[in-house]
Amino acid sequence: MEESFAVAKETPSGKMAAAGGEGPSASPPLRDPPRRPPRDGYGVYVYPNSFFRYEGEWKAGKKHGQGKLLFKDGSYYEGQFVDGEITGEGCRLWASSGNTYSGQFVLGEPQGHGVMKYKAGGHYEGEFSHGLREGHGHLVDRDGQAYWGSFHENKRHGRGHMVFRNGDKYEGDWVRDQRQGHGVLCRADGSTYEGQWHSDVFSGLGNMTHCSGAIYHGMWINGHPVAQAKRIVILGPEVMDVAQGSSFTLNIQLQQNNGEVARSEDGRVLKISAGIRYVQLPAYSEVSFFKMDKDNREPPIQTPFGFDCIAYPLWSPKSGGLEPRAALESARDPPLLTGDLEPALPSDTSWGQRDMLSGLPGETSSSSWGCEPHCPEDCRCVKQGCARFSDVRLGPPPPGYSPILFLNGLREEAGCRPRGSPGPGRTMPAMQDPPGGSRPDGAATTEPAAAAFPGEYVIMIRDVTDPPFLGHTLPTAFKHLRVLGKGTDQQPHFPGEGPESPS
């Protein structure tokens, strides 16, 4: 049975009387018989269950036109009605969630174009179907992340563009709120990935261009590159012998765990540096392979060859055939000089020793993707997993580096010679005269004024890609280098080795 909502009306005498009752005020009011909602025009009606209350236009006993439907829990709809149904343009508030919607309705549900504002934060503007996001729209979530594109059943689905809170941007395919298919990710640091996705991670064939300029092009599984480089390898014999004053070439490979060349990688920056074997005799603590100023003494560098080394300079005729000092001064980012030929070199937190500027000839390296990272003269950029350092030469020892080549009679003479002196027969090799000549390409060359003396050296190749490529830096590679004198009998001799070593 329907109940009517009593509408108060003012009588001509100024008194208020219930609608439908016109008896004397002294007599008790009669109860209105149940009646149907208004037929036409404007009216107010409370439904029998008292949960709904409608105020607005009526036609043929049905809500039709503009009106407002209120719900007992505080929710409401205000807008257009057609034949008793919420259809047309309107505004809806859901008291339980606090969300509001303004736009098109069909049979009581958001359908068509509209704007949904979420109490928790964010909003959506676009197409709806049966109350869900469906079709094309623009969603901004509570964190400010924004998406433009296709939706299906309330989820990002199809082609779309997303701007994330951290500044990353993605444009491509989506499947049920996850990146899947083909897409391009532009990270805030400048790195980009273009390729296949699955379950919101890189998966399939893709190209990563790192912000450092390095590139990986190949297969990905669960967000990780399949053919990623894991180590640096210096090709050649285990111990490389070179003649005193000669230059040499190093061929470098980046290898995977299985030993295959990581040809999918381009642009990693590799830096070359050198060291010389360091020997400290326990009986004569002031005697080592080098005599060094205690104030400038650097901690030894550990090598995998069973001995330590200390930093040693490289030299090359890159800088127009200049002498070593001039070459150092003309190099990019030159070090400060503190005396003849001895550079005050910056500290290296990775090694705990000074980096040596090599002045090596640069090699132009451009990846297949058009990226050409700038490399200092002592660096090379990897191309298809390989790099080459050509015309590498050890420079003359800086002042303060006094070699100890032979130890004949060391014990007998240690007490009579000046402290720290190399002693008789233990002097540096004579200065070499420049042999002159020309390079294979016809360019004139100038040899260093002095060459490295015979001894054991170490060449180090480090991954200095900044920031680290693919999340890690490759371990440093070492090559054991032996510099031999000009004669075959001038083999290097080291303290603590052979029959001439002190007991």
C-alpha cells in the first residue's frame, strides 16, 4: 500500500492545514487515504519503504523531467528523469564512498561521457558503460599519476600514455592495468626502453638506451637482459711481454657468464690505467721496487697475480707528439703539476690510488643506435661488446720513483750507502733518444723522452660508465705486463726473488 507525503499548504485565513483536509480546526483532522504519486506537474513523494524521497517533475504518474531523488543513507541524484528512470544528464553522490559523478546516465547508471571525482583523491573524465570506465578517458590517481588512453571494465586496457609519480613516462599497450605488448618507457633520468612488455616488465625483444649513452639491444626475460655483460676480458697471453720503449695494443671483450661476447651491448665506457709491481723488503723497510716520498705514498693496489702494485703513468703521442709533461698539461681535465713531470692526481675512491691520465689516442665509437658518448683520451666506448686501446705506452717514471733493478751485494752495501739510495748498479735505465719515424697513417710520431724501465707492470681496464649501466659496474680486468730490456739478457729482477735475493 502506498503512503502519501503530506504537503503543508497555507489557507486564505493564514492558518496552516494539511492538504486534503478542510474541516473546522476544532475537529480532529481526518487521515488522508492512501493515494498514488502526482500525475503531472511538480510534486513531492515519499515511497512506501521510506528509503526514497523524490521532489520534481511528474508525467503520467512517473518521474519525468528535472528532479532530485534522495536516499535515506544520504546519497542523492539530481538531474533528468525519463519515464520514471534516471536517464540523461545529472549528478550523483554515493554516501558510502563519497565519490561524485557528473555526466550522462542510462537507467540509473553512469553511461556515456562524464566526470567521476573520488573522495580518496584523483578523478576520471571520459567514457563510462554500466557504471564502469569503458572506452577512452583521462585518469588521475590519488598520487597525481596521470593516464590517457583506453579502458575496459574499469582498467587500463589497450593503447595508453602514463605519467608516473617519479617522472617516468610510458606510451604503449596495456592489458588489464599492466603494460603488455609493445611500448616505450622514458625514464626521468633520460634512459629509454622501447620493445616488448609482459606483466608490467621488460619481456621479449627490446632496446634500452641508458642515460650514460650505453645501449643494450636484445632479449629480456622478467625485466632482465638475457645477454648482459658480466666481466671485462683483456685478450692475449696470460703474461704479455713487450720490449722497453715499445707500444702495444689491447683488445677488450665484454663477456657473458657463458664466455660469449656480449654483442648486444654498446657504449659502456672503459678506462685504462697502469701500475708497477710493488715490493717491500721486510729487512730493509725503506727499500722497495720504488723509493717514494713518504708524504705521497699511496696504498698498494691488489692484483690477481700474487703481488701488489702502485700506480704508474701511461703516455702516448696523441697530443701532437708533445713531451710527457706537455701531453699531460694539454689533456682534457688536466691534473695539477707539482714538480717536473709528476702530476698531482685526483684520488679514486674505487681503488684508493691516483688515476693516471693516459693521453691515449681516441677512437671514434658510435653505436648502431646513433648514440656517441664522449670519452676522455684514456677511455674507450664499447661497440658490440668489444673495444681496443691502440698505441699504449708506459711513460717514464716520475721523479721520486727510484727503481731497484738488481740486488747484488745489497746486504753488504745497505749499511754504507745513503738511506733510500738505489745503490751501485741499481740506477734507472738511460734516457732513450727518440727513434723518430712515422705512424702507419703517415702522421709523424714523437717518442717519449724516456721509456719505462724493465720490470713487471699491470694494466687495468675499469668500467667507468656513469651512472652504472643496467644497474651494475663490471669488475675490473687485469693484464700482467712484463717490460723487457733491449737485450735478451736484460730480464727484470725483483727483490726477494732468485739466488741474488738477500737471505
